[in-house]
Amino acid sequence: MNFYTDNPALKFQLSHPLMQKIVSLRERNFSEKEKYDFAPQDFEDAIDNYDKVLEIIGEISGETIAANAESVDKEGPQVISSRVKYARGTQENHEALVQAGVYGMSLPREFGGLNFAMTPYVMSGEIVSRGDAGFANIWGLQDCAETICEFGDQDVKAEFLPRVTLGETCSMDLTEPDAGSDLQAVQLKATEKDGKWYLNGVKRFITNGDAQIKLVLARSEEGTQDARGLSYFVADNQFDHTIKVRRIENKLGIKGSPTCELVFTNTPAKLIGTRRMGLIKYVMSLMNGARLGVGAQSVGVSEAAYQEAINYANDRKQFGKAIIEFPALFEMLSVMKAKLDATRALLYETARFVDLYKAYEGIEQERKLTPEEKAEYKEYMRLADAFTPVLKMFASEFANQNAYDSIQVHGGSGFMKDYACERIYRDARILTIYEGTSQLQVVAAIRYVTTGAYLKKIREYEQMSIKPEFQNMRKRLMSMTNLLETAVARVDELKNQDYLDFQARRLVEMAGHIIMCYLLILDASRDDKDMFRKSAEVYLNYAEVEVRKNATFIKQFNPENLDTYRM
């Protein structure tokens, strides 16, 4: 089985009109075609390269990663002599991808990478996550290399980036026992001596904690207690014995991904960028990438849950017919599929925004941007900042809902370890929590509601060309958008911060539902294979109820009613 070729919705996203611009910017108008024999000659050649590599990853995900997922869940990683030993299946997965030469997809060719755009890299994350959400964390931590590439000096890049392309693993060491989401409370100490940096302290809840290349947030400024005293470092854990794994957390799900508590003792490290900017600039710059990564992971989990449910519903017979023929079941399955397609549409729309602003960001380091380029850079950065929290929230919540419904479709069998849906359900639970809870995504997103950024983009979608059969759906969406505008105006005119915070999730959800409806209609209008029409109709029916429900609640709920909910 190939998890890329069996899902035409993926290749469809590579045909989006914006891809031409993305690839041209990423490839600097194909300026490296004479320098590297594997660099693309033109846009079609680049897309063909994406297609071939994703096909390789799809085959490994379908044939190896998915096949190993159950054994990895049972076996899990171990700590031996203060180092992590992966489960047998995890090691097999990693070696298969290393041998295929697909690590470092998005890194520059000068360091051994493929220089792929973000969109196909995000696609690989979805594909791998469908095979095993836990292993996707190991695969996805290549994002650390992006940070080194963006902010490290030339010596640091030359030392670490080629190692990533050869398959050395990465980790992002941020959280501590007393500093979870509150990263400005980090206390792990960085001390400079004779021009070299050394790290001392404890980190906790570190994903893939015994990785060979580690990005570490540490307190470099004596006497500080806030974010201004933190810097970012890279530590080499390949042969070093100054970093000890104290333990691996015993988790509910994603068991193949070792989540570690670590002790650093005079660990040599190198500074990334400049001092004091560790959290303020470098870690915050990771947020869009981290949200995008969990978005891809969530869509992969959603796909896995849906596939388990649809296959079981077709096979399982009750009362003389397959259970998929019963309205209660086919409604549930159609809503699962609609949620999956809606979040996938949002995932790749967001990936394209990130791709474009990152491309302009890279070009700006090489030359001055033209006024038109500068304007586009700022616009796509704003859109990426606005869309990534909504993506992370909706994709992770829907992955949990689809995993829940997948077990429901299986009935009592789904509660048993014999079926993959039980593991998928456990794996899904972390998605709404790590890299910022759904509640924190609302905090990040609400300002784009109140400033009108989402409404502006919605109005742009409203003006785009669609097939005639979707005109009535657009009218319904315009009515839903008016409800959102009215709700925003009501909350704004009351000028009560507690009230805004209380209603924030409802407002963000309303905006997100409308955006995803438009994206589905636009995809359905562009698609000649009729892949998305049903999901567009089903999701609009679902979203319309949710938007009207939230609009009614906001209209009828006054600030004085807040005390009803205070504990």
C-alpha cells in the first residue's frame, strides 16, 4: 500500500495555482540547475521531483511504518545506560527513510538537502502520521534544522545541516519541570567560559529527547528571570556523554516517540544567533512551523481513523447487510470525511502562506525586496500568523473527534486491542495539547477576529470564481459571514476583556468554519474528478449549525452572566 498514491487529494494540492509562484521563488527562478544535476530545470520538473519523493515516502509509510505501528506501541523505547534505545520497528522506520535519502527535504542543496518547498514537506508529515503518529514526531523534528539554517552562522550550518540530511535525528529542548507553557521561566543555565558555552540543568517532556542534534533554550544572562535572559543553543549529542536520559515518560499514546527527562552536565554548546533572543525571536519563529507540523500530524491521524472506520463499515454485516448502509452510520462516516477534507484544505492553504513568506524572507537576506515583494511578504506573513493557530486548533480537535467516531463505528470491537482504531484514539489525544493547547491557539487567533483579518480573507474567498452549482452554498456562507460580523461587533462594542476572552473560542470557531467551507468549495470548483463536492455540502451543513449556534449564544449572553461560570 502506498499512502501517497492511494490518496489523490494529496497530489491535487500540488496542482494549486499558487504552487507555480512558490516553486519559482523557492528555486530562485531555477538558478541552481547548472550547479546541481538534481536541481529542477523548470516548474514541471520540480513538481515531478516532489511527486517522486512523496511516492517513496508514501510506500515506506504504507508498507513499513504502518506495519510496525502496533509492535512499536507495545514495545516502546527503553533507557539503557542513560541513552534511549528505539523500539525495533521505530529503528526500521528510520533506517528505511535514511536509505531512501529523503531526510532534509527542505534544506538547501549546498548542505545535501533537496531544497523542497514547505508544502511537499508538510505533505510528507501527513503521510508519515497516517502510518504512525508517534514516529511522525521523530520525522517532523527536522524542523530544528530549519531553525539552524535560518539563524545559525555559517560554521554551525556547515557542521550540523549535512548530518540531518544523512538521517541524524533532532530535538527541541524547551520545557522544564517548572516551565511548561511558561517558557520565560526556563532556568537551565548556559555559562560562557574561555569563549565556549556550557549547559547545566534539567529538561522535561522533551520529544525524541536523546536525539543527536539538540536545540536548547537556556538562561544565558545571570540574574534575569524573564524572556530577555534566554538564548538558544545547539548541542551535539552524537558522542557526547554529558547529557543523560533520566527517564522516558509512560504516555497514553504516541508510545514510539520517546518523551524524555534529561540532565545536562557541563554540556558543550554553540550559540544560535545572538544572545537574549532565544525565546523572543528564535523559539517564537518556530511557532508557525510547529503548528503546521501538528496540523499535518492531525490530518494524518484523521485519515487513519477514517480509513479504519470506512473499511470496517464496509466489511461488517448486521441484520443481513453491511453497516455502512444504515443512515446512522453513513451520516457519521460522511461527517468524518468532511472534517478530514476540510482540515486538509486548511492545512495546505496555510502551508502555501508559510511557503510564500518564508521564500521572501530568504530572498530578503540575499537582496533588497522590491516594494511589491515587500508588500506580498508582509501579507503572507500576516496570513501565516493568522491561519496557523486556527489550523492547529481545528485539525487537532477534528482528529480527536474522528478517532472517537472510528471506535464508535467499530462498536465493542473498537474498544479491543485487536483493532488499530484503539491505538489511533490514544495517539490522537495529545494533538490538542502539545505545541500549544487549543485554548492557547484561541488566544493566538482572536486578535485576527477582532482586527478583521479573517473577515477580510473571507470576503476575498467570497469573490473568487466557483462552479455555478455552488452559488447557493456561497449565499449561505455570506449569511454565515454576516452572523460573524454581527457577533464581532457585539463583543467589540461591550469593551469588556473578560467577556471577549469568554467568547473568543466561539468567534474563532465561527471564522474557521466559514474559511474551511470556502476552501472546500474552491477545491471542488477546481477539481475535475468530483473528489470534494460531497464533503463541501456535508461540511457546510455541519458548519452552518455550529456558526448559528455560536452566534445565538453570543447574542443572548451578557457580561453580567459571566458569574454563572466562575468557579
